[in-house]
Amino acid sequence: MARSAQQQPSAGSEKAEMSSEHTPLLQHVPVDERRERYSNARLRRMCTIGLITIPFLTLAIVAVCVLLAGESDLFGDDPESSIEFATNYLPHPAWPAGNGLDYADLKDILLSTPSAAKAREWSQYYTAGPHLAGKNLSQAEWTRDRWQEWGVKSHVVDYEVYINYPISHRLALLDEGKAAFEATLEEDVLEDDPTTGLEDRIPVFHGYSASGNVTAQYVYANYGTYADFQALVAAGIALEGKIAFVKYGGIFRGLKVKRAEDLGMIGVVIYSDPGDDGDITEENGYKPYPAGPARNPSAVQRGSVEYLSIGPGDPTTIGYPSKPGVPRQPTEGKIPVIPSLPVSYAEALPFLRALNHLGPNATAIWPEHSGGLGYKNVSYSIGPSPPGVTINLVNTQEYVTTPLWNTIGVINGSIANEVVIIGNHRDAWIAGGAADPNSGSASLNEVIRSFGVALSKGWKPQRTIVFASWDGEEYGLIGSTEWVEEYIPWLTDAAVAYINVDVGAIGPDFAVAAAPLLNKAIMDVALQVPSPNQTIAGQTVGSLWSGHISTMGSGSDFTAFQDFAGIPSINVEFSGSPGGNMPGGSGEVKGVYHYHSNYDSFAWMDKYGDPGFLYHETIAKIIALLAAKLSEEPVISFSAVDYAAGLERYLGHLQDGVKELLGSTVTEAELSVEAAKILAPLTRAIANFRDHAKALDSWAAFVDSATAGTSPPSTHVRSKLYTSVQAVNTAYKRLERDFLYAPGLDSRTWFKHIVFAPGIWTGYAGATFPGVWEALEYGDEKWTAEERKKQVKRWIGICANAVAKAGESIKAI
């Protein structure tokens, strides 16, 4: 999916009310009453830091004395009776050194083993035929068999999920009931691209789209965002009973359908406009794929229209795994009830031209509007079409409950309750999927093959590593979501982090989205991996990377880990902006990525996406080193201070929203004072959290330095050190979980995280402090200003409580 979450009913079904070993073990966090800040807050904070830091420094001095003195007991008393006790607290005899291999030797293997040629081989396999969700068991088993060949114990796990498959469709432009244009809803078969002509290629359709046969006038609605539709309503454009004709882009496609449905529209058609392809267009003289790098005019973007920002996974089992025999929930409010179809821009042209000069021009409604079909005689008029000019949209889908298959591999570590998970989804909308998702699949295979080499040399990780090849991601992150929902108790106790790769390589630009805890780790790893783009000898991925780390949103399999289970997650990829430089030869070859189209193929990848597959190799090295860092280093490489900095930044974003809520009847200075009062509980909690975060990171750095001694101290001293390491790691491990709020967000209770969630009306892009923002921007349209302010204050209190809880948690080690 690589761009995309759904709502659990607030009351829930009988199943949702039942407690079982698989239900989240989360506690309701009460909201404290607001307290006024003391006038001497800065002095109090300095004292707090001192009180926190002094005990840590005292323990540090004692520990150093122990190591220097060579005592076998922490306080020098009764060493004989302590050694047996201490031995039980070492995960393996060589700890903190590696088990079977030095860490440096392991990193050498992980940097030298991944191969561009092997990645290309795996890409050819995965992209050779269709592998739609629930129809790729042979690939799941092939993946399992390869992993086992490389020494990783693996198995296939199935879930029974509710999904749809296409039966038939029609999209026609009618003039007084007669067909003036009949769309083929087909992509051109290309001689230069063999998979485009497969007899069993997958028709164009939307996952979770509603069956229906509707005929109506239609309206051009730009990107179909919440704001786009609101602008049409404000302009007096009649929408009810009509069909929306919208562009891909801006937000997740399912939310375009949802907003149209909310406004009484009866169908949606979505097309890809070349105006979003940057400079690489036919209008600018570039030939279309396969002759050139521009978008093929017949390319169609498939994809899911499940309401992913309401809750991902199987829409009939929100909150619990889709196993055989479980109760099934109704799908209302989770997937559309109006039909939708995707179409190419070549076949969108007759519909757009039929609106020419009808109603206002798009720029009159959206001043920043732009489109790439003006040179094709499209005026981008809004319409609506005349009563006699209508669209007939037919969409027939078969809904079934069918198995899908995750492949899971495990390398057991020495520490039982610490695990690092790495995942990529395998399913695709088309026969290809060379970029999405199988550039990630090929790279993940190289990660696992590399760890297999280490295993063959006698290595065993400190922490358990789990590898996952997910099924059903494209429909709604299904395979990963059901797995997380099934194993939530174990994950809550043991998970350290989740590493995700979806689209692994379609360009030269390293891109990262991550929870702030992981910022330090990925920055360190990026500086260790050589860049394929060696314009200057010795350049690394990190030295060429901007260092920008995006906020976690949704659109891929990290969502359930981060937003439901509270497991710090990271997504890594090499991307390329539309129309930007793509890798190959001199680095000047350019190409538009055909997202979810038949042209996301091995042939396209080989020529335009990643010629030579060097970026496939490089992303594998990054993932492998990051996994090794998180699984091998005695102290988990997290930064609580980075999290504090993130919270402060997100708080700053809230300031303007709160000011807007307060209105403009007072001066700017008065607005700032009143906004500060409303935000004060959260401001105090974040300030206190930062103090505790500094203390934790300082103590972690000291403990980490103690593990790096050149000569191993006695077993008993190491056992005492291990106890300190475990205390730090436990604090880091549970930190993200402390930001979970058991009741969830008001309008989408599956989402439990108070800091991160996908934007409710964006789907892909992340929202920070989402509960506050939703009260500010959306909420109940019937709320008065005072009711909205009350809800904003309520959510500020909830967030402040969670941040305070997290601060107290890390203070307590």
C-alpha cells in the first residue's frame, strides 16, 4: 500500500465485551484536575532534576568502584553465596559480548552479504504472476521454504478474513441514456512488459468497494478531500444524488469515497492526473512508458477504499483476530456503501471534457488548483453535468470469508522477553508489484539470508528476531493487524521495536518515518551503510540523507504495532519524488512510478525504478544493521530525550489550533495567554517528562559504557550490570506503551495512541495529539463553541495524564 486505518463500535459486540488472553490489557487513565503552575516552576524543575540525577550518579560511582576494585559482590560481602545467584541473571555466558560472534563480525556479515543480483532474482520470482491477498499461498510457502533453507525456522499462519474480489464493472458516459463513451477499464498490453499481457491479470477495482449500479449527473471534485468537498458545499454546488469525479492524491482514496457518501453522493470515479507527475509528462515532451519515462496514459491505480483511518484489518473483527468461528461484526461505518471505480487518465478525458464550461472553473473554487490535462482540451470545470449527461457506474463484487497467509520466521534470542520484529507485505493488486511491495520483499529476503550466514557461523542473537511476510496489507493492513491483535499480550510484554519495509526501492532518496525513540538508532545506522551514489568516495546513506524523519501516519503494516499495541515503529525506503531523478547509469534517468498499476512491473523496475538493483541491496543492509543494533546492543538504542523534543514540537503545533478555537474578538497577546492556560496541563506534563527523559538517557549512557569494558569482569559483577541494563531496557520498552489510552480516540476507538494516529481525514499523513486535533477541527458538527472547547480541554487532560504517566514510569527505574 505504502501510502494508508477503521472504527471499532464504541459499544462493541458481545465478543468485544468478553475478556480473553488476546484482548489488550490496557488500563483506563483517569484525568487529573487542572492545577495552576507554581510561580517558581523553573527552580522546582532544577530541584527535580537534581533529585533524579544524584541517586543515579551515586550508583554510577559505586558501580565504577566495583569494576575497578574487581569485587565479585556489589558491596564486597559474601561473594561465595552471590555467584550462584548472579549466574542465573546472565542470558548467556559471554554477555555482554555477542553469543557466538562479536558484534563487529556480525555487522561485517550484514554489510557484505546482501546482493543486488540476488535481490533481482527474488524480484523476478515475486512479480512473475498475480499474488492478490488470499490468492498467494504458493508464494507464502515458497517464502517459508527459502527462509528455512537459510537457517531461520519458519511457518505459515492463516486467518479467515472478509474481503472482496471483482466480478464485473462498467463505466459509461451517457447522453440522453445512450452511451456516448464506454470505458474499457483496461490497461494496455505492452510487448516490452510481459506481465501486462498475462491472461490471468487482475481487473481494475477497489478493495472493499460496494457493489452497485448507479446512473446520475456528476461533479468534478478535485482531490475529493474534506476541504475540497466543503468548498463545493460553500459554493452552493448541489452534490446529493450525484457521482463524484475526483483525482487520486492528497488523501487516502477510501476517505474520498467516505466524504462523498456522507454528503449524499451515490458513486465515485477516481483517476490519476498527469499534473501530479512533476516535469516528467507527455506535455513536456517525454514519451510514455515503455518508450519513455512518462506515465502510460492507460495506467490505472487500484487500491483499497476501506476507511483505514477509522480502523484497519478485517472490518468484521475490529479489535480481535479473524480466526475461524469468531463472531463477525457489521461493516457499517467501516467500508463504503456506494460503489466506486478507478480509471486511467486516457479514459477520464471524455468525462472531463463533457464538463467543459459547465459551472465554475476549478480555480474559482480552489485557487491553488492545477491539472495536467489542459493541453488535452480539459478546462477543469466543476459542473454538474446537464440532466441528460450522466455516468453509469456498475461495480459487481463478490464478498467472501477466505484464508490469507502470513509467513513468520523466528531466530530465538538469549533474552526471553525482548523481541525485535521486521516485516514486509507480500500481496499486490497486480501481477507485478515490483516496487509495492516486492522491492521490500526481495530486500527482506536478503536481510534474512544475511542473518542466515551469521547463524551458520554459530551466532545467536541477544534478543529474539521475528520476520514477517504479511498477506492482505493492500486491502487494509489485514495480515499484520490480525497478527498483532492475536498476540497482543506477548507483544505488550516483549516487543522492543517493529521495522517495516513496504516499497523498498524506487529512487535514490532515503526516506524514514519513525517513532521518536528510534531517531538515534536510524541516524547511526545510515552513517554506516555505503551509498550506491558515490559521487565522492566514502559517501554513506547518512551523509547524503537530509536527516528528516516523518511523523508516523498509516498506509502500511506498522500501524497496528505503533497505534494499537504501543510498539515503537519505523518505516524505511528509498523513494523518488514524482518526476524527480531516478537511479540508473549516471543518475539522470527519470521515470514516473505507476503506483498499483500493471506497469509496476519487473520490466519497469529493471529499466527505471532501480536499474542494477543497488538500492534493493542498500535498503537490505540498512534494515539488517538496524535489526542487529536493536537486537545485539546490551542497552536498547533508544532516546527518551528525542521523544520529549517531539512532544514539545507537537505541542507547539496545537497552539494555533487552540487560538483559532478561541476566536478573534481579543488581541493576539490575550489569545496567546488564554491558549497557554488551556494547554497548561499538557505543557507541565511535557516539561516534567523531559526532565525524567534526560535522567533516563544519562543513566542509560553510563550503564552502556560499563558494558563496553575491554576485559570482562567476573560473572557476578556482570550479573549486577545485567540487572541495571534490564532496568533501563524495561523502562525504554514500556515507554511507548504508556502513551496508550484504553478507550481509544472518540470516533475511532481502535486507535489507542494519544500521540500518533493517521489523520482522520487524510489516512496516510500522521496526526499528533490526534484526540485534541479532532476535537478542534471535526468532532460533532452540532457542538457549540463552548462544547467544542470543553472537548478540547478534556483531550488535553487525557494527553497530559498519559505523558505524566510515561514520565513517572521512566523516573521509577
